[in-house]
Amino acid sequence: MDTIHNVTQLLVGADVALTALTDLDLLTAPSQLADGEVAIVDQANRYLDGSTAAANGLVRFVQRSGDKLIQSDVLDLTKITQYSITSSAAETQQLDYVGFNGTTGDLDEIASNIYTIRLYYQEMLIAGFMQQKIKEGFYKSNAVAASYTQATVAEALVKSLIANYSREADKDISFGMTASGANLDLGTGAGTVTFTKGSKYVVFGTAIDDATVNAILGVGDLLAVSDAKTEAMYRVVSIDVPTETAELSHAYQGETATIANATVGRVLAATAAAGDYGVKLQGVDRLFKTGYFASRVAQWKTTIDMGDAATAIITSTAAYPGVGTGDAVATLEKELQADEYIYRGDVESGVVDRTDAIPGNSNDYDIQILEYAGIILNGLGVEVQSPKTLEVAWKTGTNAVAADVAAVLELLLTAAGVTYTTQAANLT
């Protein structure tokens, strides 16, 4: 990296115990550090604990990765232009509603009308050629009033969207029907209900015709995995008492789950008929695999054409890619290794040299960022300043190494006469 312009390097600090090194100990072997430990050394590779100023203000960051020591460029502390620490922030998925959004809204009931939901979607995989796609859901009502109720429109649009999107290799948007009707407990005692992803059938752990709490389950009732008004609901189209199974209007789109009867969302058929309805479009956490699939969130623009007299609205919450999530750090680690010695800009190339970041959005990292001027000589011997960045991703927790490195860095900056301000410094 020393002779490369405008690059960023990432080191990944694990939540490990601090090794008992003392100031100016010579660091010569990986075994002197715990795997995943990060330390600051001088140009002679001597460990610095802040007691001694760095000679000429020059330091390196060193990370042990397995049986190797990964070293940063030499940093001139007086050339640091920005020092900040960014706290982790969770990834969130885009969420759109057309019509009822859990609180308000409805769908229009218009005779002889074509209802259209249109999504403008940016493909993110090479398999999809990273092109913009247009995906649509349709429903055509006729002149018979009973055929174009809100319930019919919502269910038909959801089925159309599911069918259209089933052709995509990456199922990163889930479609569901929302309803405003009041939820009641299932009348099936203290048992459970199992919803299976991709199946139209839900299986009851107790007698499906038990009316212990409320009326027994009936055809036309709506079911959901929770009683939240924002939950996707499914209409019961048939019931098989011998097998304790209910058939749903369309295949369950969520992750397989077994839910206690008392927490299953249920709307009686008569109540459901009088309620408002909507279509829910929910981004799904995408498959992540280091070296093959990057950490990205699905993003799209929802538009509707519900007819000339339509009043339906769209409620939209934007996606957020997250900061310092395990997937995001693992993606960044793979990408930035290309700057170290060999160019590989393609995230999905499958080539990975080291994988110190722990994937998974439940794994959080605080990111310590140092922006500095790298000094190199051009062919005529003239000094050229190249803006560079060093990032250290620290696994959150009781990370003693993170706190120690931050403290040592601040002592060294002070000794070098550098005035600095850290942002959101919470490396603990």
C-alpha cells in the first residue's frame, strides 16, 4: 500500500484479552499477539504503550490474523487530518404499504378497473446484470360489486406480485396482505400453529376445532404469525380436521415458525369483510456469503395506478444499509484487500485472502477511522501527498484491546503535538 494512491485499509480487531507486552518490546512474531489483537508499533516494529513518544511521530498499526501479522502503512501522526470513531448501527429493510399500513389507509373499490402496483428495482447481483428492472402486480375487476372488494383487490395484487417476483434468483422482497379487522385469540386452547415458508398449509398442534377461548377457526378467517396490524395476513380457504391443517389463500412468505395459539393473529371472516386492506412490500435480509454476496439492502421505488378515481396512498420507509454490522464489515474487508497488493474490484469474484470479520447482522463493530496524508516520491523525486484512510473495526463488547489502542493513540497524538477531537468515542 505504501506506493498506492488514495486507498483505504481495514484491520479487524477481535474482542480478546490484551497481551502483556511492555513499551518498546520488539514485535517479531505473530505469537506475541493474541489472534485478532491490534497493536501500535514504531518504525522499528517496537510495541508502543504510550509511555514513549513515537520516533519522528511515525507509527504503524499491526494486527495478528492467524499466523500472519498484517501491517498498515507508516503513519506520520502530524499528517492525520481526521480521527473519528463510528458506532455500529443496525441494517434496516425498506418497507412500503399500498393502502392500509397498520394504522390508516385503504384500497379503492372500482368496477371494471385495472389495479397496478409497479416496482422500479435496481438489481444487485451480476447474475441479474445489475440492471434496473420493473416488476408489477395486476388485478382486473369486473362490473359485479362482490368481485372487487378491498379484500379481493389486496389478495389478488399480492398473489400477482408473488408470481411475478418468483422468477427472480434473489427473493429479496416479500409481499403480504394487511387488514384492519380486530384480532382475536384462536379458539384452540394452549397449543401451537406451525407456518412453513413456501407452503399454503398451516399445521395445528392441538384440535383445530377446539373452541376453548373463542369461536373455532372458520373458512374466510384471516391468520397471521402475530396480532400486529402490520403483519401479513392469509385467508383460510379450507380446513381439514383429521389432519389439524388449514389451507391458506397463498403460500406463507415468511420464515418457518411455530407460534403459540394465544399470539397468532386472527380476524374473523365477518369482521374481515368490513375492514380496510393494503399490500405490504417488505425488504428481506439478503443472503450473505463472504467473497460471493455483498452486504446490501434491497431498494426500490413503488408506484401505483389504481384507476382515475383512485385515492389509495403509498407509505414508505427507506432502507438503511447499516454501519458496522458483521456483514458490512466482512464485505468491506474483502473489498479493501484488493488495495493491498493485487487488484480485484469485483465483490462477487469469490477470491478471499483473510476473513477476520465475523458475518451476521447480530455481530456489531465500532469503526475507528484515521484519515491521513501518505507521502510518496514521484519519478522526479518530488514529494506527493496522497489522501489515505486506515480503518480498524473493533468487535463490540468488553473490548479491552480497543480501549487500550484508542488510549495509546491519543497519548501518541498528544506527544506529537497533534490537536484532535474524536467523534462518538465509545470503544468498549
